[in-house]
Amino acid sequence: MNLYDFDNTIYKGDTNTDIILYSLKYHPINVIKSLVKARKLKKEYKKGLIPFERVKESMLSFLFQIKNLDSYLDKFVNKHMKNIKQWYLIRKNEKDIVISASYEIWIAKFCKKLKIKNVIATKTDANGKIINGNCKGKEKIVRFKKMFKNAKAVVAYSDSKVDIPMLEYAKNAYVVEGNKLFNYKKGYKFNIKIV
């Protein structure tokens, strides 16, 4: 089975950033309120007072105030399908597994358009509260093993050192930098900085 990170890996850019920018046009006041609150919470997170999930929930809380959110996300996804990278479109397979820290509510929609059936991403409830933590780092492997009990990861792809656990779990792994793929080996120097 082939494992793919989504943002900055098979997708050009970061969907979290893109949905904020997209929503600034349609829901500017709610977006700004969410970002201001998230900025305050980020200070608490950096002091170790709260988990990162609280910052993320706050940053994207505007989404859960939108009426007909499902339809709204469909429009967002349709507009941003052009950001799927060409190298991935050439090799994609419906048996691929996308594992992302971004919210499942939109990652699953991108994957449906790509005819990818297997999606593991950060889940939220109807109010935007993250369920069972952020799907990031080692948690990606925990969730993969839970969903596919006897499966083996043949190849993994990611742009970020946060995904080292996933890259090292697979038999073979590639680091994605833009549209270029590089063989991953222990000690690889990643170009992408973690925010």
C-alpha cells in the first residue's frame, strides 16, 4: 500500500491556509475573529498550557458557523483541485492511502474527486471539536495500523520531517519538494520549515 501525506505533498500548498484565504472573501468577520482568538491561544500553547488541538480548533472555528458547510466545502474543493500536483496524477491509484493532519471534512472531498477510497485525517464533531487528537507524526502510523491491521506500507511520500515516522515505517520512502521526489534516508535534511 502507498501512503501519501496531502498538504505540500500531493497538493500544492496547504489546505488549511487556502481555506482561510478562500473564506476571507465570503466570511471575513468570522475568519478574523477565529484568527485573533487562535493567535492568543498560540501563546498559551507555546508556554505548554494547552495542547495544539485547541489552537487548531480556534483557527478553523469559523467553518462551523457556515450554513450548508458541506456545499461550501464542495465549492472550495472544486476551485482548488487544480492544486493537485501533476507527478501524483500520473501515478495515482485508487488503492492509495492519504494520511493527513488536515480536517477530514475537506480532505475526504479532495480524495473522492481523485477516486481515492482510503482517507485518514483529523476528525471533528459538528461543532469543530477535534476527535481523538490531531492526525500528525506518529499518530498517522497508529491510525494506519488500526484501519489496516495486516497491511504493509510499501511506499510513503511526504514533504515534512513531522512525517519521519511514516517515512521510516514504509519499505521505501520519498521526500517531496515541490514537484521533485527524493529518496528518503535517515538524516535527510528537509527544506520545508515547520511553522
